[in-house]
Amino acid sequence: MKSIRLLLICLIGIPLVHYTIKFQYEQFVDDALIWFFLLIAGTIVLIWTLIADIRNYRFTREIGALFPALLGIAFLITILAIEYRVQARFNKATWVRADYDGDINGVSIDFKIDGSYVLNNHVIGSSNYSYGNYTIDGNRITLDKTFGRIITTPYFEIRQRSDRHGSKWLYLLSDDGAVLDSVSFKVTIDNR
């Protein structure tokens, strides 16, 4: 029975760790459902293993009897540590957040106060996350990289739009500072 519990812990724990690592860069609805059901199965197997291994240890007094339970706890600690790191990255204080909404897809950039950013490129049912750092020079925000067709230049500037609402927008800039008409992002959070 011990080998079955050990096998189940590995068959559930390894994919759970894999999906937890993967979710910091991309999320799909299907993967989230698989992760959820693996988490439920893992919790049941871990509780079963803890109860059985503690019973076996009390009877045999061999430390090896606790190995499956300790492995399950190691998987749990690993998953919690990865999730904590991901949430700490997402939950840093926001300096400016801007969104582009294109019907079924969109892009949002969350500039954090500490000089990092999280870029979320999303479409129905999935999200891709990219991370990096930015610098500020006057009104110009410069990213550390570009993102292909999404963001073709690393330069941005927040400007007031001259419409009746006077809303703020984040514009892409060319190397010489001219506004590119390809994409503009509506500023939704401004803590400047």
C-alpha cells in the first residue's frame, strides 16, 4: 500500500508543480481546470497518506514509514512557495496601469512602483504574462524589451486626450518621440 501512495503522490505532485510554474507565464482555462482537479485529488491523497503513514510509524517506529507523507508535504511546500512568489510579483503596488481592449483580445500593462512591470496579453480563455523592468525619463517610459506585434517599440508616454472626458492614455512612441497610431492604452489606474 505504501508504494501505491508513493506512486499517487508523484503522479499528482509532479503535474501540480509543473502547472503552478507554468501559470506564472501563461494560463488557459483547460489547464486551470486540470490544475483544480489535480489539487483536489492531491489533497485527498495527501490526507490519506498522512493518516496511513502516521499509523504505520506508530506501529513500526521506522522513520522510512513517513517517506510518502514527507514527499507529499514537500510537493505542497513547493507549490505554495511558487504561488507565493507569483502573487508577490502580481500584488506589488501599481504606479500606472493601462489597458488596450480589442474585441475578443486585449493587452494590459501594469507598471509597478518598484520599476518592474507585468504585461498581460489575453484572449478569450487564455492569458500570457511577460515581466520586465522600465525606466522613466521625464514623461517617457522605456521598457527593457519589445513584444513583437503587440508592442513594437519600448517607448511610451502618458498624455491627456483632447476629448470631452479628458481621459489619460498611454501612447507608443517612435525612437524620435512621435506618437505611433498603431495602439494606444487607456490609463485605468494612475498613482503618479
